[in-house]
Amino acid sequence: MKRAGGPPLRHKLLLAVVLLALGLCIWPGYLPAARIEPYLFGLPFGLAWIVLCLVLVFAALVLTFRADMRATGEKPERGGKHAD
């Protein structure tokens, strides 16, 4: 539900997660990952770090979307058929 004072808490948390992931992908947040070894899932550590940040943001977006759908009482449309 939306409070009169501004955006819901879940939107503020989403913003915090996105800013955290952005901070981890640029200097100085990237410094712990600025190396090639060890390899994770066949990727150099630096690239795996970036992929992990993207997965973190994706998970936050999905959870926020589901919370918004629950708060508004809407159900997401399932793809496949279009109404003509």
C-alpha cells in the first residue's frame, strides 16, 4: 500500500539494492573482485562478480514486482494468447 508520505518501503529497499549493486560494479566497490582467479563457473572472478550483481538486482526486481501485485490485488497476465 502507498503511504501518504511517499513511495512504499519496498520501493525504497529496491532502490537501495540497485544502488548497492551499482556501487559493487564500479570503483571502489569493484576492487575486491578486480582479479582473474579464482574462476567461478568457468568465468574469471571479476566477470562472475558483475554477473552476481545483475542476479541480485534481478531478484530484487522480481520480489518487488510480486509484492506490488499482492498489494494491488492484481494478477500478472500469463503470455501466449492475445485478445483480438
